Amino acid sequence: MRKVTSFLLGMSLAVACACVAAAQEKSPESASVPKVLQITREFVKPGKAGMAHEKTESLFVEAMKRAKWPTYYLGMTSLSGKSRALFLTWYESFEAWQKDGDAVEKNSTLSAALDHAAMTDGELLDSVDQGVFAFREEMSLRPRTDLSPMRYVEATLFHVRPGKYKEWSELVKMAKAGYEKAVPDAHWGMYEELYGGDGGTYLLLSAHKTLAEIDRGFADDKLFEAAMGEDGMTKFSELIAVCLESSQQQLFAINPRMSYVQDEWIKADPKFWKPKPAAASAARAPAEEKKTKP
């Protein structure tokens, strides 16, 4: 029963919020969900989080701004688990990712700034790792594309047992059908980790304007169960037991000082997206690019 609860928790929290996919240089109305998501995790040394880490991360942001770079990323800090920061960079394809990397290498000014920022930031970190995820449209339900008004992100990792992809697909299909019926405004986005982690890893990313949305999300479990009925929930539970090895939810707060976002986002809410510098003196040196895992 614990796994049933855990699976429903991940889905229900996604219902009240938006998918963390955001299209680059497009208006929300014309945006599409990016197909490739690169995520960098930085595990911070004890006592080095907060303002200290914001100072070094601002070097990356300032370098990207000076170069007027067209690739954006979202930075956030952990509210649960080990102290860490996540950086999400989105691309329309793997080809677009390669072109972005090639362009950075050819830009000597930006490359030098990013190298400097990486060395400065590295002194605060215990470790860094990266993962590359691909959008799974058939496992997503009406994912949103505009994250500009969002302030919190939840990451739910699902680990599927080897050889149980068929059952996993059926499980997600049932979840989609149930939430679509029970909660008409339900929406989420699902990504599969292709590189950097164990096989069978799926990431459900969702964003919130306020944490009150999490409170409301819990109520959707009961609506879902009612829509599924007793027989449906029995099958649902059986599929979870067969295919799901584990799941984990983590909560993060979006940090504007660690994010490099579109001008449209800043204009929409300058008070949030353009805060006063954490410390002006720390951001004067040249900076390094954030190629952006959970």
C-alpha cells in the first residue's frame, strides 16, 4: 500500500501545477514542450549554501547576460533531502544541444568567463553530476510550457523494474485516464533518463505558484480513487507492485539569482526575476556557462 500511496502522491501533486518544461524564446501561447532536458546537480559543502552559493552562481548568470546567449536555464535550491542546487537547461533536440555546445567553445570570451566561474563555484561543492532526459509525450497529460509565474518545483523519480516497461506503460496510462476523468484540469510532464543514471528511471517534474497547491493536490487522490472504482484500484495496485521498484519526491525552490531566463519572464515579474544582487563584489570577475540534473 505504501507504493500505491507514493505513486499517487507523485501524480496528485503534479495535477495542481505545471510541467517543468519551458520552451526557449517563444511566447507561452506558441511554446512547445522541449524534447531534451539536461539537469545538473550541485551538492554544496556544509555552510556553503545560501548567499555564498548565490554569489558564485551569479558569475554564470552575468557571463550569459553579457554574451546575450540564447540558451536559458533554471536554477533552484533544495527544500528537502541533502543540500543541493539543480540547474535545468532545455533543448528542442539533441542536435540543438550539440550546436549550443559548439557555439560556446567558439566564443572565447564566454568560454573564459565560464571557466573562471566553474573554478570559483567548485570551491563550494562536494560533488557535481549530470543527467539527460527525454520528454515522453505518451506518459504526459496536457503539460504546460510557461514557468515564469512558478516559484517551486517538485521532482518525483520513479525506478521501474527491469523487464517491466509494458506494465509501467499500462500503469501510467491508467493514471492518465483516471486523472483526466476525475480532475479535468490535471496536467503533468514525464521524462525518461537516457544518460547519467540507472536504466528504467523516469522523472515527473511539476511546478507550483505557491505551496498551497500541494495541500490541494492531496485531495485529488480521493477523486482519482473514486473514478477508478474498487476493481480499477485493485489492478492499479497490482501493477505498481509488479513494475515499480521505488519512487521518491523532492521539493525545490526556484532561485532567480541562480537562473538565466528570457527577457519576457523578467518583464512579466521584474520584482521576482530581477532581484537585487546577493553581493555586488562577488560578481565582478568573468563567469562560466551552466550546461545544465535531480
